[in-house]
Amino acid sequence: RETMYRRGGVFLITSRILIVDLLTQIANPRDIEGILVAHAEHVTEQSTDAFILRIYRSQKRMLSGGSGASSTVSTGTAGIPDATDAVARTSSLSPSAHGFVKAFTDNPDALMAGFARVDKILKSIHVRRLYLYPRFHDVVASELERCPPYVDELHQQLTPAMKEIQNAIAAAVQVCIRELKKSTTLIEWSTSDLTLENCVTTNFDMAISRQLEHDWHKLSPQTKQLVNDLRTLRTLFQYLIQYDCISFYKLITNIKTASYGARNPSMWILDASGDIIFRKARERIYKITRPKPTPRVPNPLSRLKPILEENPKWRLLSQVLTEIRNDWPERRNARLKRE
């Protein structure tokens, strides 16, 4: 990576790798012209992204003799891809003493949660100005109309094991919703509040919290645990698609271990749907097979057969990248002929 940094260019890099490279001086902050931060709503004072920007700002301030650098944070519905945490642009030819930091978010609702959330985020990422760009903004609309993007949707089916896990998570959500309604009889829930479709959305936790915040001190520990279980199950919907089989199984195993040690264990773990989630997640990694007995070996030993089911989206992504690599020379030649 050090050779690549010296060569310069635009790098899409996670915060975990970038902080290691900065602390070990593999990446020199003086050679980084600017940093683009994705998902600015997740940055806090204790996050790795804030630590990276603190190091970058301090080094740039020393080089520039104390003068400030440009910094903006932009939010809107356009957003940027969610595959990266930070994008750093480096140049080994002409390192600039004034670096820039630009942060983006496509979830402006998250900036409204909590007390002075925007001020805390701006302070953590060391920026001063905030810009709001909805899709119907003139600048955004004119840019999209001038160069309209070509969108090709590809739908990837889940594996049979992932479908069973997803159905089991949905069944566990329904169990928690039914128990939450029983334990909060004094609260009038609308038919659109507690539904399976809303549980998948990001505003589900906020909707539940708004309904229960006035009577939170009156709720029993079991009811509060149900609210936490719904939040946990909502994240499992997302992590089932994002994580590989080993990471997902490790996640739910940690949740199960923490629940057994709690005073009020999660109800869905003890339910039949919870058993399906853990069993199918384990079968995505390995299976225990028992060979057929023979006269020579009447009692054969069971064997562990590794499965290591890959995430289906990676196969689809590999196919797309291969097509792009094969079609790129033809498109480049066609563009040169037009010019």
C-alpha cells in the first residue's frame, strides 16, 4: 500500500485500514490532498473516522502554519455508495498544505435524533459548513439531466438457507410484536405502527421510542427487552445480506451468549424461530455427516463437512466486474472514434 500511496491517485479505503496506515506512517498526511467521508451520520467523537480526521487536520495545520482548510458536509437524498467509509486522494507530485474534508450522508433524518446532533457531527469531522441538497434542487437536477445515469438493475436471489433464516427472523419479529401489544395495553397502537414491513425500515426504532418515551419508566423489564429485541431483529435482516456466513453466525452466537447472561433473556431466542435461525446459520458453515455402517466399521464416527456458503451477491458482483473489464476496451475505442 505504501507504493500505491506514493504513486498517487484516488483510494477507496476503510477507516480501520487508514488509521493503521497513518499511525505506522505508511500514509503521510502531508501527501493527502483531501478526504471524503461517507455516512457522516455515524461519525462520533469516539469513532475511528473522527480520530483520522483529527490527525489529518493537525498535520495539515502544522504545514500551513495555522491557517484553516476547506471543509463541508453535504446531505440529501442523492447520497454516495455505501461500500466505503472514506475516500482519500493523494498526490506524490505536488502535496498541498491546505487539505479539504467533505462528508456526505443520504440519511438526513438521522441528523435530527438526539440533542444537537448536527453540531456534534460537525465538530467530530472538523467541518464548518452544512449544505442540504435534495433531489429536486436545481443544481442536482441540472447535473443529472446533463449526464443522465444509466441504471441496470440486477436481482440476486437468496440461497435456500438464507431464505429460511429470513423467514425465521420475520416469525420472531411477529412474536415480539404480539407480546409487545399484550404488555402495553394502555397504549393505543395504530395498525401501521407495529407491522413486519415497518420493522425492516430504519425509522421503526424511532417510532416505537416515540410511542413509549412518556411511559418508559412504567414499563416492565420484559417489555423493555422486547423493544431491544425488535431493534436486534431489524439489524439481523440487514446483516444476513451484508455479512458472510461466518461473521453472521459469530454475531448471533454473541447475541445468544449475552442473552443467557442477562436477567431478562430474549424471548425470540427460546422460540422455535430462534432455533431455526441458529441451526440454519450453522449449516451454512458446516454439517455433521455420519457414514453408513459397514461390516468392517459397524459404528463409524461422525465427520464434520465444511460448507462455507458464500454470499450470493459476491458472485453477482464478480460477474458484473468481469463484464465491465471485457466491455471497457470496446467502449473506449468507440468513444475515441466518435471524438
